[in-house]
Amino acid sequence: MFHLHFLKITVSKHIQDPASQRLTWNKPPKSVLVIKKIRDATLLQPFKELCIFLTEVKNMIVYVEKKVLEDPAISGDENFGAITKKFCTFREDLDDISNRVDFIICLGGDGTLLYASSLFQESVPPVMAFHLGSLGFLTPFKFDTYQSQVTQIIEGNAAIVLRSRLKVRVLKENWEKKARVDEKGIILTNGDIENSRKVVQYQVLNEVVVDRGPSSYLSNVDLFLDGHLITTVQGDGVIVSTPTGSTAYAVAAGASMIHPNVPAIMITPICPHSLSFRPIVVPAGVELKIMLSRDARNTAWVSFDGRKRQEICHGDSITITTSCFPVPSICFRDPVNDWFESLAQCLHWNVRKKQNYLSSEDEEF
């Protein structure tokens, strides 16, 4: 498996450089999980090349999701069939591979890294992400030189960034008679209360989004921090994001961009019905709780990294805090340079035509 090596912090003299976080192997890695974006024909050849390299050249045990191999373009390839027989397969939500994989390789866009995170509810193996999608903010590696890059990772001593996740606990009151909601999303009745409750937990890499769903009414939810009511969100909804997620939905809603090494949680309102409701940053580790306000006209909806979307009714609650299980993301160079490179290349941060030089003759005027 792997361990992370950190420099010691000398109080009042040195602050740890993010670039000092390194990945070294206790013993050579033997198994790798390859995640490929589904239904993308452009990834078929890179996927096949990578898998042949890993199995035939590097003698690695390759794990692949079963639905990936069900693609006719893969299952119908007789030449590749001999390789697929060596694969170990699994099914999402059914098979636990958390203790079988040494590291992960993602082929696709940022969504493949989010999907890799969702497969591991506790410790996550180091992730190497190749940019073969549309945006690629979280995928720093280019596939052109994959053999040398993968070899370097297998040999160890790579830079790494620990991307914090959110631990989310959704408590849902189990109604004997479900709440009736009309076509506008207005709650008509809450029915009869049943004593039992349902609790579901998620590990979230980007963000938790609470919104008004199909209703035309404002979302009206109470936001608590460490048990204290800090505000009521009235608008289209609210985003609770990690630093990694600050450059996703949150930045589109007006939030600041936070480097993934910063220990923080960002709270961003979505189209708030208030000119003074600005995004805020709170310390990592605080406990946030979101519930429908007593006088809410409609239910709310919640999603986790864009998945598992579900309705939130009166009495339900969403508890959010920083997870103890971050995602170790392997860097192309180092955490700082990779991040600013992504800002420039993917988001065109501070791109502007430069001001013309002012000569001494112009200064006279």
C-alpha cells in the first residue's frame, strides 16, 4: 500500500510547503483500478493501450468495472479479449474493492475523478487522472506520454495533493403516509409520523447542493453551524463545497476559488433574494446542518457531486463536516503549479489583453 511523508513543522519558523507532500510506496504496487468514462468512443483506444501496458509490461492486476467491459466495442474485440480475461471486475454499490486496489488511473474528464471518489467511502488509493475529457481541471496528466508517467508513479516519489472531502449524513423521517405535494411543489400534508428513521451517509469531493427542485417558490432552508442557527437561505438554494469544489458549481455562483490545501468549507448561496448574502468560508471540521424552515412553502432537493439526487421534507436534516478520508490526487508537477496551470488553461483566469507600453514621449502628454 502507500504512506504519505510530510516535513515536520517548526512552530514560528517554518510553514509546511504544499509541494513537500510526497507519495512513496511501502512496497511496489501490484494492483490498479482503471476508470474509463462510459459511452465515449474516443477513449476506447487509450483504454486498450493502457490496459495492455499495465498487464503485459508491468504485470499489474487490473480492476475494471463490469459495465465498462459490456461495451460492444470492447466485448466484440477478439484481439483484446485475451487481455480482458485477466481483469478483475466489480459492480458499483455491490462489490467492495477498498482493500484490493493500490492506486487508481482515471481516463476522461473531472467526472471520472468524482466517480472514483464515490467508490471509496473510507480510505482512497492515490489517483492518477489523465485529461481525456472536456474541461480537465482535476486531470493534470496528458496521455501522449502515459508509459513514462505511469512508470514514474509505480516507482514512487511523486508529488501529491490531499483533496479534502465532506462527510454527509442525511437523516430522513420515515413517514407512514408520505407528504402530498401538488404540481407547484406546495406541501399539502405531512401525514402521520412513524417512529423509525432512515440515515444515509456519503463522502463528497466537490459539493453538496440543496435547491428548490421543480417548485417555482423560493427555497427556504435553515443553516446551522455547530448547533447554532446562523442564517435562513431564501433563494434558489445553497452550495456547501470543499476547496476542490470551489472551482466547480460554487465559482459559477460567485464564490472565491480556494486552493485544495487550504482547510476550509465554503458556503455559497444560489441566487439569494438578498443583496447582502455573500459566499463565506468557515473552518474545516465545523458541523453544518441544513433543514427546511418551519414556514417553507415547498420541499427541497439535495444532490452530492451531482448524483444521488433526493427530496428533503420537513423533519429531514443534512449534516455536513470535513471527512477524515481525503482523496490523494497525484500531481503532474506539484500542488501549487498544477492548480495555477488549471486556472489559466481551463478557466482562463485573469486573461486580458496587455496594456500598451508608454514611451517617454507619450508621458509628456
